Amino acid sequence: MKLLRVGTAGTERPALLDSEGVLRDLSGVVPDVDGALLADDVALGRVRAAAESGELPALDATGLRIGPPLARIGKIVCIGLNYHDHARETGAEPPAEPVVFFKAADTVVGPYDTVLVPRRSVKTDWEVELAVVIGRTARYLESAQDGLAHVAGYAVAHDVSEREFQIERGGTWDKGKNCETFNPLGPWLVTADEVADPQNLSLKLWVNGELKQDGTTAEQIFPVGEVVRYVSQFMTLYPGDVINTGTPAGVAMGEPEPKPYLRAGDVVELEIEGLGRQRQSFKDA
């Protein structure tokens, strides 16, 4: 299923994109798309039955905002340097273990919302990423297969990053990762049963129409199941938590000088095979 949330920011309601590409209203079936829904097999069964019935009300998509596909996100765990080609372009050695950092849940915006270039930013960068949404509580998992079994679905994430804040301002990466609007998510949450192999998905990103990233999740150093297993050794993952699993090569930081970091007026588009497409305009905060 392709689950999403539509409406103005803060008042989104649940919806579904059916097999014909028609938006359907789910608000009469479930209150929202969140961790509680993903952990509830009975509620998910109601959603599937409603989708298959063909009786869900259609929504007029004209002028309708698509919000983040997941409400009340608990935490966003991020994996850095998780693609062989991205590690090469940045001159970094592939890590022996996953590099873990966090983004605050309040960085999440809709897939077509405006992204703010932070004040005093000189190195705002782009990163298309596969987001993994947890559907079952995970702690001390024993195998990558167990990790995959705890995944509810997948989505497109844009891990916008300010490289000077991240790398040159001391401390951890968090200052460069948690600026306002720095995690567009969506348009859909695609349930795991519709993603045959999360290690065989193409990822692409364009800046002002120019293709910058053209990769595949096959390049991941630590695949999805292993990432979930690994993270569960250090913290409990709950339904509705999100893991951003890293970006392929092609970021601004990896280009020759002068590096084409993002500025107000730039437009970024990104997509992952089967998971939909995003488009954001950038403006000064």
C-alpha cells in the first residue's frame, strides 16, 4: 500500500494512493498514519480491506498539499557514509561499523514544502536517502533478517545538510543536520510487502534540472536489515521511528571547487524507484 497524509501543515488527514493513481480518503477508517497504525495488524487489515473494496472516497488532488506520510515520528536515526561511492567521493575510508547520528523529528516537512537555507549558511547540501519506517518494537535483534522483519515500510527522505555547521564548527554532526525543514519526507509510505528488495532500488536527485545523484541501494555498505539490527543493539526502536540509511555519490561536498552548494531560488527534485518523487524550492530563512 501507498499511505500518505494530505492537508495543511498540522491538520493532515490519512489517505491512500490506489493502484489507479487515485487519492482516497482514509479518515473514515483510521485516525492517522503513525506508529500506532503500523503496529496494529487489525487496523492495517481494515485499511487493506477498505482499499480493496473500491469504496473509499476519492480526493480532489487539485491544490491539495501532500504532507509527511507519517505522523508523530518518535526519532530519526541516520546512518552516515553508508555508500561505497559516497565514501570514495568524500575521501573517507568506509566505516567498520555504521556511523550513527540523529535528526530531530521537527525537521520533517512534506515532500513539496519549501526548504529554508539557514542564516549564515555557506554550504547547504543535498542528499537523497532511503528512509526505513519501523513497524515493530526492536531491541537486541540477532540478524539482518530479523531487522527486515521489523520494517513497516519505506519512503523517500531528503537529508539536507549544512556542511560547515556539520564539519567545521566543532562537536558532532548535529548542528549541520537539524536546521529547520532539513528532512522532507514522502510523498508516500510504501508498505514493506510492496518493496521486493530494498537493496535494489535506484535513487536520483536533480538540482535546477541537472542530474547530480544517480545511485543504487546496492552500493550500501551496511544493508537495510543489518542497519536495523545494528541500531537495535544501542537503542530500542519503536513503531513510527525512522532510519535514514545514507546517500550515494553526487553531493555538492564531493564536487570540485567552487562547490555548487544550494542557495535561495534553487530547486531540488529527487526520487527513489517505486517510492515516489519530491520537489523543493529553497529560500533564505
